[in-house]
Amino acid sequence: MAGKWNHPVGVFDADAGRLLLYLNGRLSATKAYTGTDWNAVGPVQFGRRLYQGAYGEYADGPLSDVRLYPTALPPADAAAPGGNATLTQLD
């Protein structure tokens, strides 16, 4: 939503093979993921994409308060409208 801060949370549910997107505390979209698993090693980058060895599609806006978790967030935590997520499940 343009002109205001938003709180997006992306979750990959490996067991269900689904990608989930929460926006401002509400489940906004789901999509089946049928691709191959990826190995997320190396530095994390926000605000641009790497495709075929070239960076592009730069974000046009500020990013703030980015958090990464070593596990998928349970639905209740992913739907939290902000603040610190309380991890209730770790595998």
C-alpha cells in the first residue's frame, strides 16, 4: 500500500509445499511451490534481485526493521501485526 508502512511476512511451508504471504497481520496470498529446494547460503540482500548473474529491479522505497528467523514462523506468529514474533515452535 503506497504512502504508509506495511508489515509483510513471507513463509515457506515445506511440509505443505506452499508459500504464504501475510500483509499487516492478515494472510494475503498462498501459492503452491513445486520448484526444487534451494540452498540459502551466502549474504542476504534486500531491495534488488539477482537473475542470471545480473542485479536489477531495485526497490524504490525504504526498508526498516528487517528480521530473519532460522525456522518457519507458526501461523499465529506470522500473522502478528508487528513487534517481536514469539516463536512457539522450533524444529
